[in-house]
Amino acid sequence: MSLLDRLSFGVGRKLPMILQTEAAECGLACLAMVAGYHGHHVDLATLRAQFPVSLKGAGLARVIEVAQRLAFGTRAVKLDMAQLAQLRTPCVLHWNFNHFVVLREVNGKTATIHDPSHGVRKLPLADVSRAFTGVALELWPSATFAPRAARAAVRLRDLLGPVSGLSLALAQILVLAIALEVFTLVQPFFLQWVIDEVIVSADRDLLTVLALGFGLLLLMQQATSAIRAWALMYVGVTLNVQWRANVFTHLLNLPVRYYERRHLGDIVSRFGSVDTIQQTLTTSFVSAVIDGLMTVVTLAMMFVYSRTLGLVALATMALYALIRWLWYAPLRRATEDQIVHAAKQQSHFLETVRGVKTIKLFNRQIERRASWITLLVEQVNAGLHVQKLQLFYQQLNGLLFGIENLLIVWLGARMVMDGQFTVGVLMAFNAYKGQFDSRVGSLVDKYFEVRMLQLQGERLADIVFAQPEPDAALRSVPGEADALDTRIEIDALSFRYADGEPLVLDGVSATIAAGESVAIVGPSGCGKTTLIGVLLGIHEPTGGAVRIGGLDVARLGIDRLRALVGTVLQDDVLFAGSIADNISFFDPEADPRWIAECARIAAVHDDIAAMPMGYNTLVGDMGTVLSGGQKQRVLLARALYKRPGILVLDEATSHLDLQREMQVNAAITQLAMTRIVVAHRPETIASADRVIMLQGGKVVLDQSTAAMRAARSGAQPSSAAPAARTGGATEPVAGR
């Protein structure tokens, strides 16, 4: 990029507003906004792929590193409020000690910021002072900075996927709509002929004929209208079901990390955009085509009657389109703000309902109510801002069309008095003018409605364009995974949640024989649960490999892997349904005998049998009759029901008493499957064949339980016991 190409005099440059989609990517969103201002348009998904951020967020050092890799010069400064106006804008501000925003400008006693979590905000300097921490990051293009064109707008068809029968259905509705408009076009002739022919000549027979003829047309019009309305309803419902199914299917195929990094209410809000898009498109496409045709026809009819009056109507609609265009940008920003606040309020509501027991036990109902009311008021205020914009816009339009009507009547009356045309012609012209105003106004409104759909489309795109879990089974050789044994090999496995963060797993290696039971132990935070997540395909390893039966998991495929593995994890949940439904995981061909057998192995059958409704007892995530220990055993029975070759248990018996845990461990030990158990209790660890100890993300001990017992008793391990294996350094490894 040459020196002259980098010159900019500020004309036409605009700071975009980019909202974060993940909970902890405000820094990336700020950099995307500043980059867009300087001509390097990059979307948040691209930045997220290049510079992933963990749920812990990114500090200022990480933001500076990413900015420099985007070819920005950077300068971090510490300042007070009096110096805020001296910053080179746009710049990044540290906000509330846990957030980043972009400062667009300081103007008098207010500052305009682009907040990735709220939108554009114009705040008094007093409010800025309360949130600004005094740390800012100035950014400017360096010598290697290069412009980048904005990506093409999201296409709605790409968002919603294939829909069968769409083209044919829209064509049928279009034909019906055109037929309906033909009836509408001839209606003004009835008024014109009655005034100019019937009243003048007092011809009662002609009046009757005209009334009967146009009455028949009216019946045909209503019948056609009813058929079109039914067709629109049918198409609308059909499209809605197919589009929602397409998006929901894709949502279920997304990796777990997608859900971990977003608020529940925000995901629900984005999914709800399907309805808004469908409702608009179902009517907008046909209406826009018809309105376009009717605009041309009615304009031609008006010019046939009077060129002067036609020009007045045409000029009025041009002014209407200009006003609508001027109103679009502020209305879009206000609507975006309203959607964001609604999602935040919904997330808080769902979180409160889900955690109501904890809220009550800590007696925090008043605080939760106050924080929810605050979010609700912000949502209502955002909605009021939209309504005020629409109200002012409607009043201005009313004034515009009122002046048009006065002018048309004044000019038309003068033409009638001058003998240029009759009263009937003036009435017919007014009827066509009304249709023209309605059609052009509707056409303009539909155009901006579709443009406004871009906002909903961008929100929905966060779901639709997110990469699903890789279907690695497509790359495998047919049949190579059919006769797989359950030996597990972990080879130099390493993992970190994001670039620049310390390794959570660092060179972990181990081999677990088929049918062997292994306990993974270590202090909290050493990487046990993360290791399980990598083994299950929840996390992609940073380095190394995992093989099952000698086949790399990347070739085995996620579906085949999870069909092979049964799991009970710390945050597993039950779903609304009966206990039998949950054990079989709603298998449509559930085997009642196998359900009961799995419950016996999990030592929960007697508890279920003692309930009045037995296995038909209803349970769910929010409300359940099961104790913590019973729930864990039902979850264990669910894992066993799928007849897994590998069983993974992460603190799966932590809520059980010692006797019940020993009973469950003894039953599981008899099963012919490979078992991996994450545990802290000595009894659970003792039930395993081998112990792997993690510390600082490394394997520091890999030894049989028999050898460990012998060592504790002071005796030497027998020659049959496997020798102790260590994995490199034995000291704790701090995060790098």
C-alpha cells in the first residue's frame, strides 16, 4: 500500500457498529469496528477464526497483539477524563474493568461510544467517568496496512436453506394476486360511469346493469381474495416449518463450544429471527411484484387523465421515498438496540428461572428482581425509541399526503370548472391516485423492510454460518471402524483454549487396554475434565492424537465415537419425561427389560420400583422427585442403556454414600467394557485397575492400583504387576 493510497481526509468514512456474538469477544469486535473505519472490512467470524478467544476473555496485551497482526500501529495510554477529548479516534477504551468499547467522538459534555454488547450509545461524560477505567488504546494504520472490501451481504436463501415447492407456490400466489388486481383496476370506472352517464341522463336501467355487473365482479374479487389468503397461509406455514427445521438441524450439529460461549437468551433470540424473516418474505415478495406492476399501471392511468395531476402525485411519492430513506439508518440502529436489549432481558429471565432454588437459598430475590427490572426498562426504552421514530415519521407522512390531497382537489376542481374534464373523471383520477399512493408507499416500505431484514439475517447468520462438528466419518474407509476394539491410545496430547493462553494439557500420553478400568486423578484444575472433553470430541486438541482401536479419532468420526462411548459428566441433565424415557433417552423402540437391567446395574431399580408410578414417574431438568444420588444413578443407567464399548465417568458417584458407591463400583467392574473414571474418592479410585495422575497438565504418575497398594503397605509389587510409568517431568507445571 503506497503512501498516497493511505491518505484520507475523513470524507465518507464511517465507524461501523459490530455487535459481539460470543460472551467474551468484545476486544475482537472493537478491533473489527476500527479496522472497518480505516477501510479494512473484516467480519467478526473471520477474526474469531484467526484469533480465537477463550471464555476468560482477552486482556489489553492480547488486543494489542491482534491489532498489530492486523497491521495497526498501537499506543496504550493511561489518562484521566480531562484528556479524553485529546485521544485519536476511533480508539478502544477499557470499560468497567471487564469490557472494551470504541470511542467514536467526544462532543461537548457527551461522548459517543460503540459498545459491542449494547450498540451505539451517546453518554454524558459523567456516565463515561463512572465506567472508563483510565486506560485507552489508540490505533492507526501502519505502513503494511491494506484495505479490504466489505464482504457481500448475507443472502436470505443461504440462511434458510433449501425449501421444496417454494417457486411453484409463489408463482401460484402471484397469478392469483394479478387476477385480484385486475378487479381493483376496473372499480374506478363504476364511479366515473355512474356520475358521468347515469346521473346526467337519469338512466335507471343502466344504473341497474352497472350495479349488477360490478356486483358480480365484487363477488369474484372476494372469492379470489379468499383463495389467495388461503394460499398465503398455506405457504407461510409450510415455509416456516421447513426453515425452522433447517436452522434447528444445523443448530444441533454445532460444536459444544458454540453454546458455551453464548448466552441462552441470545441463542433463542437469534433462532427467533427465522419467524421474522419468514413472515416478511411470505408476503413481501408477492406484494413487491404486484405493487411494482400496479405502480406502472396506475401511473399510466393517471397520466391518461391528466399529466399535471400525475406529476403532482409522482413528486409526492418521490418525497415520500426520500423521507423513508433518511429514516432508515436511525430506525435500523434503534431496532438493533431493541433486539439486543430484548435478548439480554430474556437471558437474565431464563437464568433466574433456572437458578431459582439458589436465588431463594441466598435470599437474593430482591436483587434479581431489581437487575431484571433494569434490563426490562432498558428494553422498553429501546422499544419506545423505535416507536417515537415511527410516530414522527407517520406524522410527517400524514402531513405530506394531506398536502397532496389538497393540491390535487384544488387543481382538479379548477380543471373541472375550466371544462378540461368531468366530475366523474376527477373522481376516477382520485381513485387511481389513491391506489398509486398506496402501491408506491407499500413498494417503498417493502424495500426497506427487506433491507431491515438484513439485521435479522446477520443475527441468524451467527447460527447458520457457524461451522458444524466435522463429519470425519466421511473421510474414513468404509468398514474400517466396524470391528473396532476399545483400546485407547493418547499420544503427546496437548490443548489450550485459545492462542496466547497456557496449555491445559501438555504432552499427555497414555495407553488404556480394552476392558481396562483407569482412574484419572489430580488436584482441581489440573486438566482431568478437559482431557475427557478432548477424548469425547468436545474439544479439538492443539497437538497430538487420540486413537481408538488403532484408528485416529479424526478418521473414526464424531458420530461413531459417541456411539461407542457412554458418559456421565458433572453437568449432565435429565429431560422432561418419564424415568424410563430418560434411561432410554427417548428411544422410540425402548426395551423395558433392558431399561430395568441398566437400573439394577446402577443400583437405582429398587428406588424407582418404590415410587407410585415406577418407571413412568415424571422427571425433568427443573423439577424432579429424585435426590442427587438417584439422579446420578439414573444418568449412569442412561449411559449403560446404549451398550457402550467405553464408559466415561466424571465424578459420576460423588453424591452417593459410601456403601451405595461400593455397590455401583462393584457392578460396573463386572462389565466387559473399557472404563475411564475421573474421581477424588479413594474408594472409587481403588475400584480401578490403574491410576493416571495429572498435575499441571502433565502425566506425573501412571501406575496400577495393586502396585500402589503394595507400595503403601511397604511390600514390593509382585512381578505380575505392571511397572510404574511416568510421563516426563514429575513436578507441577505452571501455565505458560
